[in-house]
Amino acid sequence: MTKIQLTLNINGVLFPNQRVKLSEFEAKVYKLIPVGKENAVSLNYLASTLNVSTRVIVSTIRKLRLKGFDIGSGRDVGYYRFKDPQEYLEFMRQLEKENSDRNKVYQAMKRTPMARKVTIITNNSKENKHEEISN
């Protein structure tokens, strides 16, 4: 395990100074991600460089982010570490928009004909179980 120290100082506010444990593979992935959106590397580049699938890279990036690492990305850009607050804010706005769009689709899918059918089946199943218990 590799330990990397994270400290962030924004306008004099220090965020937790902590040591984060990384697996050897996570550390390799992190080291391959450059600073600055203009230097971003593609998913395919990371996967081929480390000789793993793109799915493994996506999962590892997710783990790194959950451990508090500042990693940005964009569909046509690739992965990068934030060079400044502007890059961070731009990424967060895009992420918020994507989540909002995804949530709209999720809510719409709950109102489709198949959703109604599943609800009816589930309710009938619950009623049948309740009747069996009563008898």
C-alpha cells in the first residue's frame, strides 16, 4: 500500500490533512493522470499503458475519487488532475448537470408501461402473501 498525503488550502481554509492508503495499482493510475485539463489522458491510454481493461480503470478512478482525490474528466477530454479551482468548478457543474439529467430519466422510467406492470405484479404478490398468512 502506498500512502499519499492530501492537503487542500482554499482561501486560508485547510481541508483535512490526512494520509490515504492506496493500493499499488491505484498509485500507478494516479501517477499517470496529469495536472491540467489541457494535458488530460484518455481512458484507452490508461488501460493500454497498464495493460488492463477500461472497466478496471473506470472502477479505479471511482475509488480514487471516493478516497478524496481531485480527478476530473470529460467525454472528449480524458482524465486529469485539477490545476486550479476553475477546473474543479467546471467539472462539478458538468457532473451536477449529468446527475440531474440522469435523475430525470430515472424518474421518467418509473412511469413507463413496464413500471406500471411491475407495480401491479408486486402489489398482487404482496396481497397473495398477506392472504396466505391470514389463512
